[in-house]
Amino acid sequence: MAEIAQRFRALDTAGDEGGICCDSAVCYGVSCSHRFAERRTHAEGRDRRDVTKQKKQRKRRETEQHTFLHLVPVSSQSYNDHDTTVLSWAVGQSRGEGLQVSADTVTVEAEGTYFIYSQVLYKDTTWVMGHVITKRLKGAETKLMKCLKSMPSNVSQPLNTCYTAGIYFLESGSTLQLSVPRKSAELILTAHATFMGLFNI
């Protein structure tokens, strides 16, 4: 008994000095708080690194996501002196800040290669209808796309859609506008029938 008591006194003394600790469930009354504190500090540091890594990965994914802008029609304005009808737009869906819309004009903030698409539903009695997408940059004007469609002549209410799409490089500061080369053109201005959009590829 004296020998056992002596051993426990030695363990108690070492435990008080922080020099002995075991990893098993039985520590013979020796405090292991200093060892557990080290483990907690290590685990907390690892958790902080994991959270930081996840934030960086999420930010990288958001950066890599493609900028896009889908527009729905709000109104149309006829310009008789130019024999043109111009559409004004509202944002239907969008991602990023590289493309901005104001009334009838889309402004490119981030240059790059874009897929551009557009569709217009016509109810005009003119035998051919269509629209043009024009790019303007530093005073220069370029017609990127044209869409023409014959209108039915043997019905009381002629209806037809014209869809066009293409891939173009757009410089920062360039603007896009969709116009119909007919004054007072009769159009169906609903989101599922008439729309315009572009996205970075």
C-alpha cells in the first residue's frame, strides 16, 4: 500500500507541474487541461483556415460566372424623320455589372466576346418586317445584325416573329440599340414574344 500511495503522490506532483499526461480515458486523476487547450487552439485555427478557403473559392466562382443581360420590352418610339421605330427595355434578368441598360440603349462596361440575340413579334401589314442591332463606339456606327421576315398577306391579323443571333467582340464603352426600319411599326411588346439579350462567352 505504501508503494502504491507513493506512486500516486509522484503522479499528482507531476500533474501539478504539467509534466505528465496520458491520452487514455484513465489518467489516474492527472489534469490534462494543458494538452486539451493545445488541441482546441489547433482545431480553431484549422476551422478559421477552412472558412477563409471557402470564402475565396466562392468569390472565385462568382468572378468566373458569365455576365449576362436579358431585356424585356417596355415601349416603342417612332421617329418619322428617320422612318424608324426604336424599342425601350427593362431588365428581365441579369448577372454582373459589365452590361448596363438605359431606355433604348445597352452600354458595355466590360469588353469581351458576347453572344447577342433578339426577337421581335410583328403584327404589321407591311409585306416585310424586320429589325437591326446597331453598335456605336466613339462616333462610329456599325450594323451588327439584321433580321427580315415576310408577313402573311392572306389573314386579317398578320403575325410573325423574327429571331437573330450572333457572336461579336464588344469594346468597353460601346452601345447597342435595336430598331425597326419602319415608322410606327406595329409590334407585340410582351416579354415572351419580344426580347433582347447578350452574355459574355
